[in-house]
Amino acid sequence: MSTLERARCSLRAHPLALDAAIAAGVLACMVAGSFAVPRGANGVTWGMRTPDPLGLVLMVLAAAALVLRRRFPKGVLAVTGTISLVESLTGDPRAPVAMAAVVALYTVAATTDRTTTWRVGLLTMTVLTAAAMLAGPLPWYAQENLGLLAWTGIGATAGDAVRSRRAVVQAIRERAERAERTREEEARRRVAEERLRIARDLHDVVAHHIALVNVQAGVAAHVMDRRPDQAKEALAHVREASRSALDELRATVGLLRQSGDPEAPTEPAPGLSLLDDLAGTFRSAGLPVEVARTDHGTELPAAVDLAAYRCIQEALTNVRKHAGTSVRAEVSVVRVGGNIEVTVVDDGAGADGEPGDGGGHGLLGMRERVTAVGGTLTTGPRHGGGFRVHAILPVTTRTTAPGETA
């Protein structure tokens, strides 16, 4: 960032200091101008006249009012206009006190609408110029009176131009931001449509080949004893169909991968058989975990087994992150009828960042996993302290379609 940019940012951060500097500059110009004496064709001679004390006081008051021009633009214009009017009627008309009123009028024009600028500008020009022409000590046609009319008009016009430029720049910026949002929304829409198309293709591929495998496997089982040659031929069709399904599945899923995504793992997906190892990792990290199971011998579908494992893993992770120190966790896996109930509880006091029921990405992920296999998930604080995660998973996989209530 250049020195000019840093200075500009610093002035924007301290507008009151900037207004004080502008007021000081205006005061210096007014005081310097009060010493100037016009000498006709000879131009301007400096130091030939001593300013009127009342004029100096009015200059200081008008400049002091400019410090608040951003906060109270119309009020500052009223104060500086009144001071200029007093100077025009009672003091030396050559004292440039009206310079403060011109700056205040510029501020009003730059911060309001055009209608207000016209009304306030015409009123200021009319009152100051008419007072100087009709009640001032100089003739009505004096150049000081005409200069007052010109300078007030310039202040109003300049402020209106600045306001119009700011409005144009803001409109351009808003259009650019709106166009950027539109492009992003369009990109997201196209990505969603492409994912939906890939999902449909994936469903068609898997459904076709799995149906073919199922038919050929049934044929093989039917003719295995009487016609083994035909059974071998059917099994060969099964192998070919499964290989084609895997190839097409790999190609379709590959479209969803990013360039830096890791390769697909070759080891089997984790399940409740690794629950003791999972608890051991948390014990090594300083979280006492007790495991109780009454589901031994229960064969779970792969999706249900993975969902149960991930729920326990995420729940223990939340305990470690949010439950505070000196906390214990208990994990229970119980077979109840046709369901497996997984419960994770802790006795921690909780922390400010602990997600409530339905909150947090972790709990949302658990809920989606459980719902996907046809189960239910309840989470929430325990009576007396701690948190509880309870999932009911069916032993037989029962997936739900999107939008269907589980």
C-alpha cells in the first residue's frame, strides 16, 4: 500500500480529525483574506489593513462550527450562515467570513438529495446576497456582493456533483457485487444439476447390473446340480456384469472427485468390531471411556455398522472438545428387538461452544447418517449435567428416499 493510500485510510478512520484540519485551513484562509485590500488595476496589496476585531471573532466561531459539519450538516450551515449574515450587516463586508458558509453548504449538498440541495442552496444564496445588497455598507452592485452569490452557487454545485459521483460509484459497485453473486448462484445451480444427473446415472448403472447379477445368480443356483456347465456360464455372466458395474461405478464416481482428493481406501469400512480400539484411542488422549455391549453375535448390515461406529466416534469427539476437563464418558450398545440402540453419555459441565439438539455440523452429520439407514437420533443435555446422544438403528437396512420422513 502506498503512502497516499495509507494516509487516505487514516483520514477515513478519523473523520473528526480531518474536519478539524479543514476548519483550521478555512480559518487560515479567512484570516489571510481579511488583510487583503483591493486596489483597482494594481491588483491586491497585502498588509495595508487591520481586520475588524468582531470579524476575527466571527471567523473563529464559523471555523469552529465546521468541525461538526459531518454530524450536523444542516445545523452547521445554519450557524455559519447566521455568522456570515451578521458579518455582512455589521462588520467589514470585505472580511471573507462567508467562506465557512460555502464549505457548510457544500457539505449539505454532498450528503443530501438534489431537491434538498436546490432548496437549501437557493435559500442561502438569496438570504446572504440580498442582505449584503440591501442592508450592507457597500453598493448593491459591488463585486463583493456578486462574489458572495457566485461562491455560494459554486459550493452547492460542487457538493451536488460529489454526491452524484458517489451515487454512481456505489451503483457500479452494487451491480458488480450483484453480478458476482449471480455468477456464483448460477455456478452452484449447475453443479447441483450435474450432481443430480450423475446420481441418476449412478442409480441406472447400479440398478441394471445388480438386477442382471441377481438373475444370473438365481439361474446358477437353480441349475447347479443338474447342469453344471450352464451354471458355470451363468456365473461367468455374473462376474462380467459385476466387473462392468464396478468399472462404470468407478468412472462415474471419479467425476465427483477433486484433483487433490486421496485415493479410495482399500481397507474395509470401520464398524462396531473396532469399538474397543476406538475407545482406546480416546483413553490415550485423556478421556476415560467405559464400554458396555449386549449385542454380541448380532450381524449388522455394513451401512448400519458404519453409522453406529461414526455416531460413537463423533459423540466422543464432541465430549472431548466441549465437555470440559475431568469428564467421563459411557458408551452402550444394546440389541432391543429388531433394533440396535447406541447411547453415548458424559457427565461434563459443558462449554459455551457445546452444540445443542440439532446444532453443529457434527450432530447434523450424525443425524443424516442415522436417517439414511432408517434410524432415529435424539441428542440433548442430561438432567443434572452432561450430554446424551441416543441412536436407534434397525438391524435390517431400511433406507429412506430424499424428502421422506423417517
